[in-house]
Amino acid sequence: MDTIIMRGKPVADAYREAISKKITEAKERGLLVTLAIIVVGDDPASHVYKDRLVKLIESLGGAAKVILMPAETPEAEVISTIKKLNRNRYVSGIMPMMPMPKHINSDNVGAAISPNKDVDCLNPQNIGDVFMGRSRFAACTPRACMATLEHYGIELEGKRVAVIGRSNVVGKPVSVLLLQKNATPTICHSRTKNLPEILQEADIIVAALGKPCFVKPEMVKEGVVIVDVGINAVDGKLVGDVDPAVEAKASAFTPVPGGIGVVSNMMLMECLTRHL
Ligand code: NAP
């Protein structure tokens, strides 16, 4: 069996040209496409992510407006900053880095973002749109999973998919997108009782639980397709939620790093240009 390594770069590259063209055309009309990134506090992962996004948007011809706020910033101040960005016609998209410090309710932050500038689907109106079938508004990571499966020609219709994780940013929306493609998703979480049986039956597994190397070879069937969303730092290295030993049984898998994460960032850029 030839195993397909579903690397993220070719998927991201397939979007790059169209996005960069839109950004260049906007520039010719006098609009510099700008992503506002808000980081509250010192979470190291948020700062790494912010730096990556700045580099990416600049490589596409756009710009980033980075707003750094101290960890103790009151929620009301973060929200009033977002409202100003909503009114700023030079800002095309707004991306607040999560997680926010504990005293800030991230749902309130998401709801404050104008639906038109909500590049990672945090506003309830956009979340509702996704559930109604308007998937282009979905968050960047679920869209990255779907774009990757499509790029590598993975058939979804009629397939049993086990999604591990039910977060609002990954597990729930990816299940809805899979459903729209006529797959049969089963959403699993920390209280799921018969997880090994569900995984054994799955044609495709989307792992998004944030537990390093959680999915083991004995849990999956031969020929399974693995979409590993997990990004976990272990001993200074990044590992997924799926044990690399699973690759020997898989017909296709996304590597970590170099898999879904790369595509997610490009999906965010695509969202930034969707109204141009
Ligand atoms: P999250 O909000 O922490 O959600 C984790 C989910 O996994 C929860 O629904 C939880 O269940 C479930 N879970 C935890 N332990 C489990 C277990 N032992 N068995 C079954 N389910 C279990 O995480 P997230 O934000 O969705 O992110 C998930 C992973 O994806 C993380 O590693 C994160 O770093 C990564 N991520 C990657 C990207 C990317 O672009 N590649 C983007 C976002 C996130 P309960 O609901 O019952 O607690």
C-alpha cells in the first residue's frame, strides 16, 4: 500500500497565487490589505503564532497591525479596541489571539468582531452561517482540514469519520463541514465511553484533542486516513495527537509539523481577502 503523506505546503501553495493576486489588485486600487492581530498578555505560543501570521501576510503583499496589550487589560478595553478596528476601513480582518487571560470572556471578544472582519469565525453570526451550510465563513483550521482532504483526493461521501474533540474552533465545525460533504461524523470527547470501538470503525480520523501521541496503532483500522490537528510541544519538539507509529497502518496522513497548521494560516489569509 502506497501511503499518501498529506503535507500542508502544496495545499497552501495552491491558494497562495489567488490570494496574492487579490491583495495586489487591492493595492492598485489604493487599499493595503491589513490584518489586525491583538495579543493580550505574554502567552509564548500566541507570540509565535502572531509572528508567523505577520510574516505570511507580508509575503503575500499585505500588512499586519499588531496590537499588544498587557495581561491585566480589562475586557472592556479589549472590546473597545475591537470596535475601533471594526470602524477602521483600512483594517480588513481582526484576529485576537486565544487563549485570552482568564478574566476575559473570549466569547464576548468574538461577538464584538464585525462579522465581515471575523477571519477566524468567532462571531456567533458566522458560526450560525456555518451550521446553515455557508461553509466559507468557517474557522481556518476546520477549513484547512477540508482543503487538505480535497487536495489529496480523499473521498468523503458515505465515509465514517471519528472526530476526536468538540471545541468550537475545531471539533464541532469540522464535523459540520464533513456532514455537508455527506460523510458520517461521530464527535468524540473526554466523556465518550467506547472511543476505541469508534476509532476502529472509522475510515477517517480527525484528531483534535491536544494530547500528544494519543491515537495508537492498535486503535485504528488498516487503511485509515489520519488528519492530525494536534500541535503539542514535547521536549522542545512539536508532536501531533496521533502516534507516528500509526502511519504504518494509514493510507494517508497529515504530518506534524508541516501538515494542517500550514494550511490553517493560509486559510486565514484567504478569509482576509474574501470580500475583495
Ligand atoms: P480544546 O479546546 O482543548 O478541546 C479539546 C477537545 O478534546 C475537547 O472537546 C475535549 O473533550 C477533547 N478531549 C480531551 N481529552 C480527550 C480524551 N482523552 N479523549 C477524547 N477526547 C478528549 O482544544 P482545541 O482548541 O480544539 O485544539 C485541539 C488541538 O488542536 C490542540 O493540540 C491544539 O494545539 C491544536 N490546534 C491546531 C490548530 C492548527 O492549525 N493545526 C489550530 C487550533 C488548534 P471535552 O470537551 O469533554 O473536554
